[in-house]
Amino acid sequence: MFESAELGHSIDKERYDAEVPALREALLNVQYELAEQARFPVILLVGGVDGSGKGEIVNLLNEWMDPRHIRVHALAEPTDEERTRPMMWRFWRALPPKGKIGVFFGSWYSHPIMERMQGNIKEAELGQCIDEITSFERMITYEGGLIIKLWLHLSKKAQKRQLTKLAENPETSWRVTETDWQHLKLYDEFSNVAEHVLRETNTAEAPWIIIESSDFRFRNLTTGNYLLEAIRKRLDASSPPHPVGVPPMPPAIDDKTLLSSLDLTLSLDKKSYHRQLAKYQGKLNQLMRHPKFRNKSLIAVFEGSDAAGKGSAIRRISQALDARHYRIIPIGAPSDEELAQPYLWRFWRHVPGNGEFTIFDRSWYGRVLVERVEQLCSEADWMRAYKEINDFEAQLIAHNTIIVKFWLAISREEQLKRFHAREQVGFKQFKITGDDWRNRENWQQFDRAVCDMVDRTSSEIAPWTLVEANDKRFARIKVLKTLCDRLEQALD
Amino acid sequence: MFESAELGHSIDKERYDAEVPALREALLNVQYELAEQARFPVILLVGGVDGSGKGEIVNLLNEWMDPRHIRVHALAEPTDEERTRPMMWRFWRALPPKGKIGVFFGSWYSHPIMERMQGNIKEAELGQCIDEITSFERMITYEGGLIIKLWLHLSKKAQKRQLTKLAENPETSWRVTETDWQHLKLYDEFSNVAEHVLRETNTAEAPWIIIESSDFRFRNLTTGNYLLEAIRKRLDASSPPHPVGVPPMPPAIDDKTLLSSLDLTLSLDKKSYHRQLAKYQGKLNQLMRHPKFRNKSLIAVFEGSDAAGKGSAIRRISQALDARHYRIIPIGAPSDEELAQPYLWRFWRHVPGNGEFTIFDRSWYGRVLVERVEQLCSEADWMRAYKEINDFEAQLIAHNTIIVKFWLAISREEQLKRFHAREQVGFKQFKITGDDWRNRENWQQFDRAVCDMVDRTSSEIAPWTLVEANDKRFARIKVLKTLCDRLEQALD
């Protein structure tokens, strides 16, 4: 992987001085065009061995380009807010919006490489990290983001030479730390792990660009030229790359579906309802105060047709709890800051920390439900969303988050009854809008989308619970009981 | 202050049961109207003695209203991200956007009251906190926010009775902690401090509503009724209250101004420039790595006419530094999330933590410059902004932030020359837009706004530096030197 980057590449001062001015002007121009179009973000990772000039390259880009549109992230030790959430949360919160350049030193690669090198994780665990990373990068790419991954390489000999040179100069000696010398000793181990990781993550969407860095002029010019070409090319392309479209699974030819198999006549009488409501609300309250919950977090996702009773089911949960201990996030139209980010960003920002409980009233599943049916995103977008969502949830679960997902199902007739009833009620909440009637028109398409969603995103670790919701009492108790069961199991 | 709240107020069950349903419906309706209009946020503080039912009240409101539009903040111990910024940062980040209700238990009052009660701060320091709080609340109010401050009161006897009752019931005993019993012993001290603070912060914009809480029905109904009336009244009012408008200071009758007194012929030859550039860039780099800087933070504010050279002065600073150690925030049009918050919110979100340096390319001074001149806000808005800005900066400074503010001044002729030159250049950045020409038309009004701004916001602790910028070399060196001087002085 590093062969071509140990050839002793270099360029002379004349050529460098001659080429830099035009490169700078061109870089500035692509940068302003990027900002003006605000169609996609640029995510630049700068990795490599110590002494290869990662810092210099970043400083240089800030000098050559307009630093006002570059945001540099040197993510070292996580803060406590970061520590209580999945590892990727800190990168999500640092992602640049469309039109900006985000530079990451210390990217999502640093931690896995270091951990493997120090023997803290096994080959298999590293493999899992690599899977997560490639999925993440693919998602960013398909969302339009341009990921540029630079790896500044030095041979062992060149690294030693470089560190010695830095250490001898009083103006730069502060930059060479004890850790750097230790790393030099571990050059081979580091190099082996890095090479393995680079090879495995060298995808078509986001390939590694390896740059020999023993000659600073070669390094700088190569970096600048590559960056220029990559941004230029994307600016000139009309749209980001899309996964090849194979058609989605057709509906089963016997018309039997998950939803049509539900028994919507299930119901509960008033007396059993009140008895069970008290029972499960009490239980939920106790479970949430379980000492083990302090190291876990809980997410409840509510999806369902309009008027299926999501809001009232959620209230039966919140009633049981102290208002300090849960947070309800109603998902409506995205804000403009949210639109300038990949789809999942608006959900990542609400991920609960340890000991916290977040209830999503509608969720990331909007992508494969309303956005699919109303054609608010392309078929390719919602087709890839299943895997993106599964990856997202897997990360949460790996960080001790318990995810409980409900689909509240009602019949088309029951919905009509409820719409008419709402129109009679004084509360503003219950106004029936044009959207509601339109969604109703698309009933069959929604049905199909729901079945696909459940098939593709229900798993052992984050199963969907389909709730027969024609009878509100039955639905609320099923929701509460399921939540209690899942929590109990997780806290066991 | 608490006299009327120790009368033993109560209501009977019949009246309570009869009144609650209508109250709930009315509360829901104002809440939906609030969300729909999205004209202002509601900020509800719930304070009071232990055992008075602060938690119950918040839970009740979540039950009576739609919890999806309520965000509860129980701000206990600050996180490390919060700790390295001024105390109010955590409240700013938790402020509800327009249309939502934010409930604060543990508000900006908790810490000062506790600290004073425990004797950790003196009367005078408490007085300063109170000043900060009243300024903050006034600002929120004038920005349209509705602040409702509830204080749930119990007499000493009633508190003891209440805690004993809670402790005896196995279902509620967990809610009575050791701290509560300690607080009971300190009832008189607490009551004295609280009464003092409440009296001093009982402003016209945000008065305290003291509610006797020994009878839960009286407490609940009184709270609900008040909340309903307060939100209803604001919904029906056409606009938020505004400070009484006295006219701004007229220009001096001899036409002499701060700006007209600047000597714009000041310049620097190329040789001295390069010598001094190297000197001050080196010095700045060293100062930023000073061990003492780890407990401080730095903000540099750049304002100036279009084409005054802000960008190029900023680059002379960033060149001197490692890209990991500064962040440039260019201030343009606000996002919709920013528009849903008080004016200063968008700057608070970029406040640097300890050891960090943030450069604002244009800043909160836009309020008293472009927004004043272009009449993007009312006269009352920009008139009050001077004090709001001074209060903001005072909080930063009290938290060890060094603030350095530059106005880059050029003559009208010099600006025209630069506009023409820019039109010749290939870089997109230098496109001259209609805005630039329009601002130029308003030259005199800007002049006046700048002079007012400097007069009203330049202080010993956060002085303005007026930079004669017709000569770019002179301007850049003055900026660098001033920055170094201020840093050196602060790190001394």
C-alpha cells in the first residue's frame, strides 16, 4: 500500500514557487464556489505517521484557502458529554454543513488503529470498526458529502530523520513529544495495523490518497492539487454518486402482509385497563430508577398512521415518570441547519446520554415511510436507508442504549371515524389537515412501506412491536407492557 | 414577600374536580396556538422550598398539556463543556425556541441563592448576580420571550409536615433525601436569602408569582390558571413590550467624530512591515502556548467597512497559529434556528472554552451597525443592545475571557479604489455585490453608528481599538501588536 510513497519523491524550489500561486488562486475559487452553491460539504481527513507534517498541511490549507470557511477538528480526549454517547456522536456533531470544509485530524480512524496497535482490541473487533466506518462513509457520500482521506506517509528512516530535525530546532522542538519517540519505536506495528485498516477502507466512494511526505514541497503541492481536483470535479458534476438501483422487493403475490395479519379486534375492557395501567406505570417508574439504568439509556420510537394514537400512548408513558427523566422529540419538518446535513444528523443530535430516556414521536423511519411514499427522496435514497438505520441503531445498542420501536396499526375505517371525531373536538391539536387526508389516499402504499420497514429493520436487538391499535386501551397497555419487558430484560 | 402565601390557602375537592377539565382544555389550546404562531417562547422557572411540590407541578403541567412541546431542564451539576464557559452558557443553550415551553428547575437563581446561604459569596457578589439576572431577563423579555417565575412556598411548619409525610409513604420516601432534612434545619437562612433575591428580581417584566403550596389543589389550580392567563395575554397582544423610546444621542454639533479624528495617512514601509510581521506573529504564537492560557480564552472581534481588510488582517493572525488552536466564525445571515432565539444566542453558541481562541469576522455588533442603519430592527432594539452587549462581554470577562475588538477604518475614497480593484480580480470572494454599494451609500449613517458603538461599548476591560486601515500594512501590524499586548497583559 505504501510502496509508491517510499520512492523519495521530491520537487525543486523553482517548480514549487512557480506552481503555488496559480494553485492557491484555483483553490480559493473552488472554495468560494463551494460556499456559494452550498450543495455539499467537504470532509477532509488528515492521517499519517508522526512527523509527516499533518499539522503543517492543515495550516497550509488554512493559509492557501479562506480559513473562514474551514473548520478544523482536532478531536483528542472526548468530553464527558461525548463519553456518555456512542463513539460516532462526536463526529456527527462536528460534521460540516453543506458549503463548508471540515478538517479532521484525529478522525474516526485514530482510535481503532491505536487500540489495535496497543493490543486492546482483537482482529475481529477491529473488523467491526472497519465495517462501521465504511458504512458511515458510504452514507455520507450518498448524502452528497465529499470525503477526502489523506494519508501522509514516511518510511521508518524518513520518520526518524524528520523527528530528529524537528527536535534539534529550538523553534520546533516543542512539537516532538515523548509519545512521538515511542511511536517511532513502534513504527512497524503501527505501519502494519495502519496498512491493514487503509486497505480495508479503501472504498470506491472514499479511497485513501497516500502522499509521500519526506519532501515538503512534493507533499504540499500533491495535496493541494488533489484537493483542487476533487472539489472541482464534484462541483462540476450535477449530482452525487448514487447506488446502482435494483428495484425494491415487490409485494407478495398472495396479498398477505404483516399488517393484514394483525387482529385489530383485540380490545381491553375499562376495568382491566385501569388495573393494568396502574401496574405497568408503577413498574416503569421503578425500572427507570433502577441503579443499572444509570449506565444505560433508552429510546422509544413511535410510528403509526395519522390518528393511530401515538400521542396518547406517549402520554401514558410520560405520566408514569418524573418530567426530569424523559424528553419527547416530535419530528416535523427539518430546520435549515438540519437540511444542510446528512439525513440522520437531526436524530443524532437528540441521542440520549447515560441514564436518559428519549421518546421520538415519529423518527428516522420517516425516510422509508412518508419520504418514500410521497417521493420526497429518490428510490435509491430510501433503499439504502434500511442499512443506514440498522447501522445507526447498532451503534446505539453497542453503547448500552435500549431501543424500543412501536408501529401503531389501525384500520382504514377506524381512521376515518377518528378523523371525523377530531373535527368535532375543540382542541387545536386535533385539526385534520390536508396532509392527513392525502396520507389517507396513499393507504396502500403506506401499508407496503410499513411491511418493508419491519422486514428490513426488525432485529433481535431492536425489534419492532406491531401494536393493534383500533382499541386505544389495548394499544396503550401493549405499549407500556412491552416497554417494561424490554427494560426489565436489559437491566437484568 | 411570603405573607400571603402562609395564610393556609386551600380548595376543596369538588371545586377542584369541577374546574380542572376546562382548565386543561384551555391550557392545551393556548399551547397549540403558541406552537402554531411560533412568535415567542415561554420560559417557566419553578423554584421554591423543598417539599413544596416543584417536581409535581412540572409533572402535572406535562400531563395537562402536550409534553411534546415542553422541554424540561433539571440543570444539576454542570458538565465539563459547561464548566469551561461562563455560567449562563448552559442556560443559553437550553433556551426554548419560539413556540415552545422550556421549564427550568434549577434555574439561574439556584446557584446564587445556595452560594449565599452557605456563606460562599458575600452580599456584594450576590448583588452582582442579581444585576446580571435582571439584565438577562429584561433582554429575554424585550426579545419577545415570556418569562414566568413561579415560587412554591411553604411555611417552616408546613415544610416539616410535608417532608415527614413524603418520608413515611414507602412510595415517595425515595424523594426525601438527606439534603432535604439539612435544608429544613436551614429554613430560616434559606428563606431570608430567597426573600431578598426574590424581592430584588421582582421586576415589571418578570415578576415572581408566589404560590402557597401546602394544599396541592390550591397550588395546582393557581399555577394552571396563572400560566393560562399569562400565555393567553401574550398571544392576544400584538407585540412584546418595548422599552420606552427616548431618542438616541444626536451627532455632535461641531461635526467632529472619533472616526474623523483618525489619521488615515499612517502607513508602514515594506521592510518594517515584514520585520514586525515576523516579530508579532512569533510572539503571538508563543503567547498562545503560554501555560496560563489554558485557563483563559480569547475572543477577537473584527468589524469594519466593506473592503477595510478584515479578512486579510485575520489571515495574518491565523498564519501565526496552529490551525487546531483557533476557530474563525464568519457572521452572515442567521439560520432559522438562530432566528427562533434571542439575538445573542447565535454568538453564545460559539463562545470558546478554556484554552480556546475564537475570531469573529463581524459579530454581535451587527445589531448596532448594519441592523441599525438598514432598520432591520427597531430603534428600541438597537438602543437596548449596548447594555446587552456590555453585559454579555462582562460575563465573558468574568470567566477569564480576553476580548479584543477591532474597528478597521478606511476613507470613502479608499473604499471606492478597493471596490474597483476587486472587480478586476479573479477570486470569487472579491465580487462586489449590491449590498456593498448600498452600504457605501449609507456611509454617514454608518459613521455615526460606529462612533456611538465605540462610545457605548468601549471599556477598560473590553476596549475598542480603532485601526487606521487605509494602509494595509500599518493596519495588520497594529492588529497583531494590539492582540499581543492585550494577551501579554492578561497572562502576566
